[in-house]
Amino acid sequence: MGAMTLLVDRRGTELKLNRSQTLCLTYPDGKQHRVGLYALRRIIVHGNISLPSELLRECEMAEVSVVLLPDRRKGNGVSLFPYVKNNLKLRKAQYRAYFDERARLKIAQKMVAAKIAAQSFWLARNNVTHDLSQSEKHLFQVYNNNSLMGIEGGASKEYFAKWRGLWDKTWGFKERNRRPPRDPVNALLSLSYTLAGNQMGQLAAGYGFDLSLGFLHVSFRARPSLVLDLLEPVRPWVDQWLLEKVQNGWLSPKQFYSNSEVGCRLDKEGRSAFYAAWYDEAESWLLSQMRDSLALLLSSLRSFSHPIE
């Protein structure tokens, strides 16, 4: 697996893979760009661009993830992770813990506790008066996942109500919203969480986890529920990175467009600035926190790691 990220966001671009495992991009004006598939870590496709099935198969073999981001349609970003064919012992531990109701709830509680602790940490670092202690206290008193999700949602609502005061009013941020995001801050949050989720998913897949089986987030269709679990403690760090970058004049609300169908999105100039900063800075900024989140899960599964029969 390589280290490069390839962004494809020009409508009408054609992607083909030749016999030497070189990915060829042909743009609508006829210009071409080539890159070795094994030099890539991920491919990000923005909008309605066709991907040959042969390319998707080869991406799986080369351990290259693919991120599909919507353009002029509603919907969330989708990540396609390469399948890691090893670490059966870890997967069996994951399955044992998942089917143990008490263990499943306990692991979910730890993830939410880590998220609330990070939210509290960054509010304090930004000198924002707050009190999330009641949420932290109550989350270990619940007896089911639905109640736990309710506490997590309440804590996040309180957190964002405080966090919005750190943003200049020109950004129009009032509350967290999505599907579609209705203001530039929410557009940045949604896109950043999607990309962070892809990075988190690749790390977890590298260990050999079953990404579809989460402890906090219920398994649903092809959703990578475990990735969403692991991402929860990392989200406040994503928020802080965005806040600091914007406060330093990185982007402005003028670099977004909005309509009733797709909500608010970055324009082409804004996307160029965003992706350059994300892969130059954000990935390394978040890596330590992602590893801490994985360590939290791994330590929780230790007692379920029996020898393979």
C-alpha cells in the first residue's frame, strides 16, 4: 500500500487501469495523467464519475481504499475498504464480545466516555465554560444501547451549543446538522468526518477487524459500524483542527455554494485548499488519537482472545 491520495473531481474524467497496474486518468479536454496503483493509499472520487469494476477489484488487491463523495446529489460519503485476510484470532474476540450483551455495552460506554472527555478537553483549552460531567456520570448507569446513544446525543448537542461561540458569525453556524449540511461549518464537519472515517477504517482493517460489526453503532446494510465506533473519540480532534485552520484564514464562507437540493458544499477552489491541508496536516494530527481509540478497543477485547480451536 502506497502513501499518495488521488483526488478525482472533474466531471467527465475517465479512469482506466492498464496491464502494468498504472491508473490512467483522461480528462474531458483530452489531457491525461498516470499514476501507479501501488503508489496510492486511497482514491477520492467527488461526484458522478464512473469507476470500472476491474479497477475496484485491483484496488482491493492493492489495499487501496476508495472514497465516493456526492456532488450534486444528496447523500453521505461512502468508503470502500480493502479486505484484510488475516488475524482470525482478533475477529473471533470481536465476535465473542459482540454477542456478550454486557461486554458490548461496556465497550460502547468506553467509546462514548472517551468522546465526551475529548469534547470537554477542547472546550476547556478554548476557555469555554461548560459542564459535561452529568453526561459522563450517567453514561455508565444505563442498561442498553438506546439509552447510551441518547446520552451521547445530549452531550454532543450541549458541546456544539458551546463550540459555536468560537466561530465568527459570518460562518452562520448555529447547530450541528447534516443530510444535507446547511451551512459552511457543517459542510466542513461532514466532509472531514468522512475522510477521518476512511483513515480510521484503513487502520482498523489493517488489524483484521470486521468493520461491519460495531458495539455502539448498530450494524446496518453495508455501513462500517465499527469504524463509526472508533471515530467517536476522534471527532472532537477533527473539530479542533478545523477551528484552528479557519481562525488562521485558511478558508472563508465565500468558498461555498448552497441550494435546497444538496445543501452547502465547498466550491472547486475551496476543495483544492481543503484537500491539500487535510492530507498535509490533518492525517498526521489525528493519527495518534486514532491509535488511542484502537488501543482502547484492543484492550477491551483482550479477555475474549482465547486460543483458536
